[in-house]
Amino acid sequence: MYRQVRHSWRRELWTASPDSFRWSVGFPALYTSLTEDVAIAERIRRTGTHPTRIVIGRATVTVGAVAELTTPTGRAAAGVALADVIGPSYAVPQRLGRQAYEQGLAGLLVPAAIIGLATIYPTFRYAPARGRVLDRPMPIEGINLVVFPQRFGVRDAFVPVIRSRHVVIIFGRPYAT
């Protein structure tokens, strides 16, 4: 899994946030993505064309008790539609996150709320502290893993990959006019 935070928050890269976000309210959660580009897209969704210095890390994760909401079948079992979980309102995702947390689940596998972002920013600039600056295609969809470390069982774990952490400046690149 991949996680990104603003460079100024680099010490918090692998710290679950107690703040309320899309899938959590009143309990700590660690928001991650299954691919690096989706993690970056999640940041660009908030920062747009503003160049933003971030730290990206990679970790391996083992989580057994996870609610799966990335498929129509998983969402139907939860009684929700795709629009309910990726739309602008946090009400349904926070309710589902609270239910999962209270049921003792260690996480949620969820669709990333980046659908439509690629129509605004078809590419993003990826400028590493070391290496070549690239314009990369914006992903059109993706999957996030939201984990609740306080609910980890004895076999659940996440382990940051040593030396995978790097600093990048990113920003969305809109269509040329």
C-alpha cells in the first residue's frame, strides 16, 4: 500500500489520524492506496494545479477482517451505491466506517473518490527530489485501503518498506487551452 502526506507532515506518514475524514469520525484511521498514482491523485483532488511537496511511502500490509466495498456485490451487501461512497457527502462513508469500526473490522477496501479527476487533469507533473521530472497519466479510478490500527488482530500488521520513502512535488496539469 502507498500513503502520501504533505512534506510538512512527514513525521506522520504512518500515523493513523484521529481527525474525521471520509471513512472515519471519532476514531483513528490510516488512509492508504493500493497504487502510488492513486495516492497522488487523492492529493491532487484537493490541491489541483498548486505545486505540492509530498512524502510518499510504501508498506506491506496484512489485514484479515476487511469490508470490501469496491465491487457492486460488496456495495449491495452494505446497501449502498457507488455514488454514495465516492460522492461529495461524507455521511454514508462515515456511517459505514463507524459500523465497520464498531464491529471490530480492521479496515475497509473502498473505491477512490477520484472518478472524473482525469477529465480535469489528464496528467500530473511528478517531480522527484532526485531523478527525472515526468508528466504521468492521471488514473481514472482506483482502490484505497482504510485501516483501523486499533482494531488489528494478532495476525494483522503493516510494515513500512525501508528506503521506499521519497519526496516529490506534484500538481495536476489541466488540458492546454
